[in-house]
Amino acid sequence: MADLNLTIDGKQITVKPGSTVLDACKQAGIYIPTLCFHPDLTPYGACRLCIVEIEKMRGLPTACSTPVTEGMIVKTDTDQIKNFRRGVLELILTEHPHPCLTCWRRERCGPYDICLRNVDVTLRCVLCPKNKICELQEVTDFIGIDKVEFPYVYRNIPIDHENTSFERDYNLCIKCGRCIRVCQEIRGAAAIAWTMRGSEALPGTAFGISLKEADCQYCGACVDACPTGALMERDRRWEGEKEKQVLTTCPYCGVGCQLNLAIKDGKIMESVPARENDVNRGQACVKGRFGIKEVVHSPERLTTPLIKRNGKFEKATWDEALSLVSSKLGSYAKDATAVLSSAKTTNEDNYVAQKFTRVVLGNNNIDHCARLCHAPTVTGLAATFGSGAMTNSIREIGNAKCVFAIGTNTSESHPVIALEIKKAVDKGGKLIVGNPRGIRLTNFSDIWLRHAPGSDVPLLLGMCKVIVDEGLEDKEFINSRCENFDDLIGSLKNVKLDEVEKITGVPQETIKKAARMYATNKPATILYTMGITQHTTGTDNVMAIAYLAMLTGNLGKPSSGVNPLRGQNNVQGACDMGALPNVYPAYQSVTDAANKSKFEAAWGVKLSDKTGLTVTEMMDAAHEGKIKAMYIIGENPPISEPDANHAVAALRKLDFLVVQDIFMTETAQEADVVLPATTFAEKVGTFTNTERRVQMVRKAVEAVGESKPDWQITSLLAQKMGVKGFDYQNASEIMTEINQLAPSYGGITHARLETGGLQWPCPNADHPGTPILHTNQFTRGKGRFMPLTYKPPAELPDAAYPLTLTTGRSLYQYHTGTMTRKVKGLNDLLPENLAEINPADAAKLNVQNGEMVKVSSRRGHINAKVKITDVSPVGVVYMNFHFAESAANILTIAAIDPVAKIPEFKVCAIKIEKI
Amino acid sequence: MRERILPILQKHARQRESLIPVLQEVQAELGYLPPEAITEIAQFLGISRSDIYGVASFYAQFRFEKQGKYAVRVCQGTACHVRGGKRVLGEVVYQLGIEPKHTSPDFKYSLETAACFGACALAPVMVVDKTVYGRMTTTQVKKVLSQYP
Ligand code: SF4
Ligand code: SF4
Ligand code: SF4
Ligand code: FES
Ligand code: FES
């Protein structure tokens, strides 16, 4: 479609087709007052402040909802318009406190000045938290109102203080509906809605119940949408205007939302999601929105190095601490040391950590907790496609014709990606959910496959079989892009749908329907997370998913693909940077001689070609006394590892342990030396989000106490140990070194990232980045099918341990809780661990809701409160793993996937007893 | 409660369009829409409770409280208003001890206001169940109510 021309107040303007008159006015630099308009929402046309005159149109159309047509002639400034707007605004103001709005002194009036007009405090703008950033003030100032003719009645509604994140004061509500629309249209939560009608209408919940009961996600989208002071972040209420704002990347999950941190007096006041980007586009979740400042400014932060003497930590100087660590680490045999790096720290931090391991310690014993979540993705997808990352981008999901979300509780663990799923469904796309548990997504799914935990391979092969039997496969794609198709056909021979029904518990007919739906609605995208990977058959599960996509040609095209959603904020980056025992940065194998000599030349030392130990192997080796010293950066194995008692015992066996973290974690308690690191808000660097997008992390506030960025601590340590090549002045120098050594990061420089993220592979400075992988051919050439058979989980329920335990995480807490459990608002939302069980099981055990029970497996036991819910299927118990005092990972089994070596967190046998 | 609602739900498609008919049928069955019913409907239709409550509270026909044995309605339309409808309502509120849109604790009376019964000639008007009482005065209120023990 051609661009459109129009005239506004005599000015000629050309706009893109689809623009509204309001867009055109903005483009022309003409201010139009608006209240119900919000750029992310569909036009509402309710407040009628944005009216304009348009030649040949009757009445006064609203600019926000009128599309531009060719040759339009618009006037925005006539007397008729001014009078109308004034009338409308006066009516709005009869329901909003306005003495200050109409007072000429407002600009100069301070909160404690005596009001000459004797205005009641509750009605004064200067005492409103939104003062000077309020859209109603802006609009009133523009329209110019000096008095309101009609009487004003204070609504006298009590302020809602019920949640600790934000407050609701509906006395200030102007009924623009933005909060409701964002909650329904974008978040899909509909926690609030218009209630009552006429003059009594107000945003509210069913029967006025609390937001928590109304299934509010506490995302804060309504707070950000509200033009007045009606909805305000609680701690921010009296802080006034910000001094500056810093754009950075959220540290809480793999989505990598862009957040604007508002700063005043060297502290973070609030973090508001940024709109201009391709990741979160103005949205975030409770953790990024409300969970940041309390963590960064927590009084519990580590501020100085600590050395343990006689079992007690004592403050030390950096020099003392580093000297001690350097002399200790230098004193062991080459293979007796190991490093755990972190998926929460930056790429630069991880790069330096792995270089330290390889260059200074001389071995490849480096790993991080990706092992515990997505190692099977790397192994499974590397075998089939040649590279183990999300094939497509987040923003494409919204255009998919079919979304198959299996083993992912997207709304809880990747909230902003769940919004894309909702978008796809709103546009008429189909949604298939594969999950044993009832989750938010199942509320609007077309098909819910409630398969038994650990039965993913039979389910997926069953779907493949239906597709092949019914001739729904993409033969062209299979012939030209894939190889060894016969291997899959061979495997499918052994698949009998009635057996699949028995193993999975999903009726054959439903499997057939799902297979047809996935195969015939293209493009179709598959999303998965830990529900697929955390199994002894994790690699098989991932391959089965890959086969389903290859079979239907759903790869290399927009809105299609196989999309593992990475959990932690920089787990993708930590893998890319080579914080893994078998590869250098960018997945260059350490056993390959050419790679080895490349890195030897770059780093100027001899390197080891022996694959190092994985996390789980390190713990075993420590237990056996083979590993004597460990350097743990930002990881907390006693909570995150399977069979947690074993991990603690292993750490205690170590001769020397140095831990680098922001808080005194359970791991740090066991350390000989603790080194204080900075949080993401106090340093510069990059995170790589789940869609391979490298984004800047910018320094917003000064480092707390003597804490230092992780890369700097590791570099200082290397220097102390007399090793060259660690004299980096800043993070961007490290990135320059990465550019030279990691081909897929070749063109990703800090300078380029200043203007927005880049998706790898991005081999050179002119490359625009790669949103979609495998477009013309797979990374490994052809997509490979391999034979696949069903293997049951390592531990199935039996007479002694009759229930299946499955673990996961919640929207409100993050990982081992080191960070989020410092945030009051988040703890209020989910204060303790619950064992969620089906009513039928509860009846059998004779336990009540809220009762404390003993949950035990063959490895240990914990106490937890019972929550009875039919979200859990019969025979399955669900627990979160964030809580140190009732750590679910004491129960889980350390049985591992033979290829990816990931532990089976998702299935183990347990029993529940009354206490 | 569930057993009474489920058969109604199962007659309808799981889509937003079913909401109003479902609300009407559930109210016909239960006499009102208690929170548990809204929750059941929400789960069935995949619409949030607040959303459903919002829709239901928009229409005067839906009630959220159990209804009393007798429905007392007092007109507040223009004609009744100028003839003292407000005083009549005040007296009814005083006699029954409940505000409009509420039900007495013994579930005998539910009080509502109305905006014209089309009997303006008799203003002010009050209606109990289906019987119209015209030219009401405050003193008559007690007499009328006493006929509904
Ligand atoms: S916080 Fe989010 S979910 Fe809750 S009411 Fe606001 S927009 Fe809706
Ligand atoms: S609370 Fe705020 S956003 Fe919601 S309707 Fe009122 S003024 Fe608008
Ligand atoms: S935790 Fe994830 S979804 Fe939430 S704001 Fe941060 S990046 Fe976004
Ligand atoms: S902004 Fe256009 S009608 Fe409200
Ligand atoms: S106004 Fe009361 S009956 Fe018409």
C-alpha cells in the first residue's frame, strides 16, 4: 500500500498506511491531548479529548481511533474543538480531585506549603505521588481550565494496600480503562474488569476480592498504563521525580526484558519495562518490575571479602583475600581444581572464568548450571540440527498458526513469552499444551495433552506416527533438507497407538487430533523447557521434538521452529562463552587439535585437551577427594543440585573453597574465602537471552561497598597468580577478545549493542544478526533423523514410594531464591513451599489443605505444607525448588541422562506421611 | 452447588458468547450468582472471574446475593421522585433494616429500586412481588410490609 498524504492545520504530512490521525499529528509535531489512548492498546475512543475536525466528516471524530485516508484535511485547533475539549475535561474533573489542577500556583507549590485556598490534603496534587509526571496534569495544562462549574464529590473509597508491590487509590481514577485493557488485551490475566455501571462503574475484581485471589500476576502493567496516581508502585510513591534513567537487561530470566531503571540519589527508584525493542515491548513480569531495587540495595549484600578463621568469617582486604586464594589454588595438582561459573553473570564474566580455568588452572573443569536445565537441548539439537539454541525469535511466536507448548509452564517461568502465545491465539492460532499439570495456558488451549510425567517420547513419537500414517508430512522438506528418514520410519514401526495411550494416559483420539492440528496449521512453533529436558531421557525427548518439526517442515521459516526457552538470564551466554567442560567459546571442542592450537596461540599457553568434569561429576569427584579445591562463582549447588545432601557433603570434603557471590548463600557458608561481587545494576557487560540476542547490561548505580564485577575479581586473581593476559581495563575489551575467538560473536561489539541487541550468529561487523536459524540449510548441513525408543524414567513409583514427584519453579521466585527471597513483595506472594496434590490422593492419605506433612524419597525427607488442587493429576505431587528450608532437591534423584548428563529433576518416587 | 451448575455448563460451547446465557440459566437455577458459581463458570469458559463479574454487574438482571422470599421494589423514577419516592424508600429501608440491592439476614425480603413501573399516575409506587401499591405514604409502608410475614 502506498503512503498517505494529508493536511493538518495547513501542514502537509505523509504517513504510513494504517496510521491514525493521532499518529499523523504526532509525526507533524502537533500535540493532541489524550487520556484513554495507550500506544500498545487498541484504540478505545472513550475519553473524547482527542477530537479533531476533519473536512467532509460529520461531528468531531476522535483522532486516536480514526484512520488516515488519502487527502484528509484535519484541523486540531478551532474554537469548537477547544470548547468541546474543555467541556469534556470539566466533566472528567468532577470525578477527580482538582483544586490544584486549576490553580495557577501548582508549579511552585511544595508539599508542605500552606494552601492559600485552604484545600483539603487529600485533594492536593502536590501530595499525589504522580505529581509532575501525571498525564491528567499535562492535559489540563494544555487545555487550560481555571474552574470547574460542577460540584465535585470525593468518592471516599479506601486505598487498597493489600499487596506490597503497588497500591490502588480509586479516588483518583478517571475511568480511562487503560489498566483493564492492558490486563485483558496484553496480559490475558483479566484480574480486573469494569464492575457495576453508569456513575458507579470502576475497575475492580469479582466481588471486590483481593488481586491475589483474582489471579493477578502482579506484573505491574496496569500501574505503568495508568495516567493518574490511582495505581502506583508502593515504595515509589513519595520519591518524586527521577534524576536519570538507565536502560538495561533484566537479570531474572532468559527472556531478557529491557528495563529502564529510574535513579535518584544513587539508588534505583523503580524499573519500568522499555517499549522500543523487539523483546518485551513495554511488558515485564513481577520480578523485573518490582523485584530489582530491593535486591540491589539489600542490606544483606556482601560488601567486603571474608576469610574464614576458626570456623568464623572475618572481614579482609582484597589483597589479603586474593593472596590467600592465589597461593591456595596454585598449590594443587592440575586436575584437582574445578570452577563453577554462573548463568546469571555476564558473557564477559563467563568468558574470563573459563579462560581462568583453562589458562591459570590448566584444566577444563568448568561448568555451570545449564547442566541442570538445558544440556539435553545442546546435545539433542546439536545431533539433529548442529546447534542447540532457539531456532526462531520471541516476536515471531505471536504470528504462529499453531503453538505447541510442551513441558513448559510458560506463564510462570517465561511470562513475557506467554504474552506472545496469547497474541497468537488471539489472532486465531491454535494452541496445544503438553503438560501433566493444569497451568494457565491450559485455560485457553485448543488441546491439552495431559501425559504422565516422563512419557514424552512415546507421546511425541505417537504424534509423528499419526502424521506419517496420514501422509501429513512435508515430503519436499524431508527429501531436500534432511537425512536418514528411514531411521525414524524404523522407530515408528514399533510405536502402537494403543500402547502409547497406556503409557501416556492420553486417549488415542486426542493424540491424533493434536498431530493433525500441529501438522496442518503452518507455520507451527514448538516451545519447551525443563519438562522436556530434566529427565534421564532428556536428549531423546529433545530429539523427538526436533523430529516432529523436521517431519512437518517447520524449520527455517518465520514463526516456526524448535524453541527451547532458556531459564536463567544468561544461560545461553554462559554456554556460548564456553563455561562448559568440553568446549571453548562458541562450541569449539576442546578435544579438536585445531581448536586447541588456535586458543593456545591466542592465550599464549599450553592447554589441556582432556574434557573436564560436569557439575554433577565435580560433586562426585569432590566427594571422593579427587577434586580438592573449587572456585564457585554465583552458583548455589546445595539448593539447585539434585540430591542436595550429597552436594553439601561434597563441598565440606573440599580442602579449599572460594565463593564469589552477591549474598551469603548456602554455598558461601561452606567457603574458606568469600569474594563480594556486584549485581548486574552496578556493572557493564552483556547477557544473551533465550533467542540468542546479545543485549547490553549498563551500570546504573555505584558498586556497593568494596564489591567488584566478577570479571574483574577473576582477572585480579589471575594476575595475582602471575598469569598474563588478564589485564582488562573494562568489559568492552573482553568483548573485543571474544569477537576474535568466537566466530558467532565476531561482529557483536559493545558499540553496536548501544543501539539495540544483536542475535548470533553475527560473524562480522556488517552482519545484521540472525533471527532465524537453519533457513537454507542446517548448521550441520542436513537435519538428521536417528532411531529412538522409549525408556521409562529411572525411578517409577512403587509400593514403598507410591507417588511421583515433579519439581519446577514459580513466577514469584527465581532459582535458588538467593535474590528473589530478599524481596518482600515476592515473598508475600509465595512465602513457602507447598506440596501440591490431587484431592483423590489427599483423601487417601487423609490430609487436609495447609497441613504439614513429611515428604520423603529414598534420598531424604523434608516437611512441607499440603495444597490440595486438581491442577495436579492423581498420583503426582508438585513442588517448587526455590526454598532452602524445605529444599525439594533433597528428594530428587541424581540419575542422569547418559548423553547430556542432566539429572532427572522431573520424576522421582516419593511418599507422603502425616506428622 | 457444583452438581447443579455442571449440567447447565455442559449444554454450552466453551466460548465467550456463551457467557450471558450461562449466567441467566445459572441464576434461574440458583436464584442468584454466588462466588462459587462465578468460579465454576470462569473455569469452564476460560474467562477470569473479574471479567465475568464485570459483565454480570453491568446488567441489572443479575444478583450476587441469595434472594429473599419477597421481592420489594420501590420506584425512584421521575414522577415518583417528585411525589416523595425517596421518603418511601427511606421508610422501607428503615422498616426492613437493609439497603437497596440487599437481602435481609433471614432471607425474607430483598430490596431493589426501579426506574419507573409505568404506573406514574399512581406515584409514588412500590411493588411487592407482582402487586403494585400506589400513592404510598411513609405510614402505609409498615402496613403493606406487614402483609408479607
Ligand atoms: S498487575 Fe498485571 S495482572 Fe495484576 S491487575 Fe495489573 S495488569 Fe492485571
Ligand atoms: S485506575 Fe488508572 S488506568 Fe485504570 S481506569 Fe482508573 S485512571 Fe485509568
Ligand atoms: S524475569 Fe523474565 S519475563 Fe520477568 S521481567 Fe525479567 S526478563 Fe522479563
Ligand atoms: S484518547 Fe482518543 S478518545 Fe481518549
Ligand atoms: S416514575 Fe415511578 S412509576 Fe413511573
